Amino acid sequence: MSSKVEESLGYEQARDELIEVVRRLEAGGTTLEESLALWERGEELAKVCRRWLEGARARLDAALAEGEDGRPDGEGVEGEGE
């Protein structure tokens, strides 16, 4: 798969395919060449999952950094507008 196709993979799609790759590797019965190809695909899928998780973490961190009034912490002044 090309990187453009991998970029279009959602987290759940990449995770599910990675689970299947691991299952096939653990089951054995594949040639060395097939095992290496599966391993490489698993590495690619793990990177896709990692990027999704890092993006989600960044969004959560940004949301948590905002104060209750929607402004970043420290910008709101108590008693403002009273």
C-alpha cells in the first residue's frame, strides 16, 4: 500500500488489520518471505495507529488547556464583566 492509501486508513481499520497480521504471524505456517512481508506491514500499520493516537492526544491536551470560558488558561480574569 502506498503512503497516501495508508493516510486514508482510519485508526480502527489500521488496528484491525494489525491484529490480523499479528494473528497470522503467531499462527505460523508462513514462509520466511511471507513472514517478513507481514512483519513489514505490521510495522507500517503500527505507525499509522501511533500517528492517530498522537493526534488524538494533542487534541485532548489542547482541549484540557482551555479554560471553562473557552479561552486558554490564564486569559480569563475573575470578576471580568461585573
